[in-house]
Amino acid sequence: MSYCSKVVSCGAYLPQRVMTNVEMSSMVETDDSWIEKRTGIKQRHIAAEGEFTSDLGFAAAKSALVAASLRPDSIDLIVCATSTPDETFPATATRIQHRLGIRGGAAFDVQAVCSGFIYALSVADNFVRCGQAKRVLVVAAETFSRILDWSDRSTCVLFGDGAGAVVLESIASNGADKQRGVLSTHIYSDGDHHDSLYVDGGPGSTRTTGFLRMRGREVFKHAVTRMAEAIDTALEANALTPGDIDWMVPHQANIRIIEAMAKRLNLSMDQVVVTIDKHANTSAASIPLALYSGVSDGRIKEGDVLLLEAMGGGFTWGSTLLRW
């Protein structure tokens, strides 16, 4: 028997503190209109002192389990996407596993920066397809505020903290054209572009956390090209066209990138879930947070075809097609 994975629920968590662009302008040389015009961002959420990535991830995971009416002990695998773990080790996923009271199965982290959720979803989907997991909790949680240089206006205005989660469930694949579930995932990387987006520290190099550094123009240029390639691959793999897409749920890095991808696919912006104005760039957490927004307000409905796409440091990038 062959299997596929169905997304049965999603959850989210955002820290209580909201930092507006106006507040940001009191910290660095910038202003509200400059930030919003160039990025689409109006505000971001910032984790409280003592509030860790695992805390955010746990809250999002619990939200997803409640939405699916599932007990934590029904989960046999947790995959957590994060670039801001609580500690160098152990994996943040194991902290979430402990908080949920799960004593069996496995838990580990995936690190692909802003593409982390796509990577984690790909890993989870393949565990289900090969019969090694029946129910998987995919969590993406970030506290990017901890790795920002708050004197660098080119980066500190762009990011925020948050977490999202989905529950994947194994179902028998019946080969039906309209079967719900993950249709395919496609992930890529190219290490040649390290210097365009990275953190200038780490335990194996500087023994410090370091700060995020970015060449914005380089990232923008490659993001549009690479994500377009990943989208084309996903559509071709499933014999679909852009006209078959009901919703694009993109990584929330920059409104200009999002608009460029929608235009390329001939999608109305009314078919795109946008949360960058409220959340800023929450790295790996941005797609599941946007997914939660679209599902919870009723826009995304059963049977809709969703396109997820992202690009992050590394460079890493990828796409996912799923039928909700």
C-alpha cells in the first residue's frame, strides 16, 4: 500500500509585544513610510525577555493539536524548523516534545533559514510516504530578534518573532485526482551565495551567536529567479498550471517579491495570503503563520490547491503544492 500525507490542522503563536515602525524609528535612522514602502511591513512581534524559541514552538504546536482534537501522544515524529534554537544542542524539537509530554517517537531540528518550513514539510512528508511515521507535527519557530544588529537599519527593520505548526497524517493514497494532501515538495540549495545572507558567528567559528548580515539586492534578485524555478518544477511534477492554484502562501520576506511572484503566475493579490504587514519576516515561521491566517479566517477551504514557496540563507529555496 502506498501512503501520502494530509495536513489535518494548523496552529500559530505570536509574542505579545508588538513593535511598530514608529517605535523602530526611535531606535535607528528610519521612518514608518520608508519601511512600509520598501518592504510592506507595518509592525512585528518581539519575544519577551526569557521567552525562548521552544516556548513559541510549543504554543504553536499545542494550537495545532487542539485544532485537530488530537492528544500529544498520538504524534510519533516532531520536525522543528528553526535558525534560532534555544541552545546549540539539544534540538529545540526535543524541548517541544518534552513540554507536550510526548515520551515516544523522535524529534529533531531542520535548519534551512527562511526555507525551513518547506524543508521540514518535505522531510515529514517523506517519512509518511515511506511508512515510517503515521502522524507528524511540523513546527517552525523563530526568535530572530535575538540575532539582529539593532543599529543596522537595513536588517533590523525586516524581521520579527513567531511560530507556526501543522499536523500531517498518513492516509492511503488512492490515486484520485482530487485527493487531499501534500502533492509534492521540492527543495534546493546553492552554497555559493553564503555572503549574501548569513550570521557572522557560531560555536564552531567565533564561539558567539553573531548578527544577521544581508546584501538585500542580491537576495531579491536570486529570490525571484530561484523561487520561480521551484514553482515551475512543482507545477510540472503535478501536471498543473498556474490557473489551477487557488492560493499562494509565500514566505513573507518583502511585499515586492510577493507581488512579483503573483504577477509571474498571473494570480490576483486577492489569491495571495499576505501577513508581512503584521508579522514582518519571521523566517521559517512565516509560511505556517500565513497558512494559519488563511485557514482561520475562512479564506482557504477544503479542496483548495495551495502553493507554498520560500527562499532563505544558504541560499536555500523550495516549493510545495498541497490540496487542503
